[in-house]
Amino acid sequence: MAFGSDRQMYDVDLTCAKCGAHISQLPFQPSGDRPVYCSDCNRAFRKDRPATDRGGRAGGFSQAPRQMYSVNLNCASCGQQISELPFQPTGDKPVYCRDCMQARRNG
Ligand SMILES: [Zn+2]
Ligand SMILES: [Zn+2]
């Protein structure tokens, strides 16, 4: 259970993409195609994120009750009528019925 103190660090010569601080070491090898943040900014990011994202998957509970919006639309793929959506349609994106949405996600 002891980890955190003895991690391998990579020597880098980078600038934090957020605050501009110089970064000389990273706990991972930078890939070059992603912004890199200093440890302060990383910590701030994590704090900003709602912890509710995690843990929802454990226990085989995949369909938590969500707020549904009443709509009167047709599926952009199969044309089926849609009366409820788990999100508010913006109008500038196609909307799919549950079946098609699932098929798109899986496929
Ligand atoms: Zn920073
Ligand atoms: Zn459909």
C-alpha cells in the first residue's frame, strides 16, 4: 500500500499549460500531444472534478434514474418517435432513440 513516495519520475523540460510554471519532473512520460500541467494545477483539476463520476459503475448498477425531458422528436436514424430524452435537445444536433443511441455507442 505504500505508493506515492517512491514513484519513478521523468526528467522533462516543459511549461505548465495552465499557469506557465516550469516543470522539471513528471510522474509519467509526456506524450507530446497533450498539455502538461504542474503538480499544483493537476491537484486543482482533481478538486474541480465532481467525485460523483467515479464509483457509479461498481455493483452492476448501470441505469441510475435520471431526469427525463419531454420532447416531441423523431429519431434521426430510424424515424421512431421520441417522447423522452435524458438530456435537453439543443436543436442543432440529431437526436436518436434509445435503441439507435445504444447501437451507435456499441458500434
Ligand atoms: Zn500550473
Ligand atoms: Zn432510432
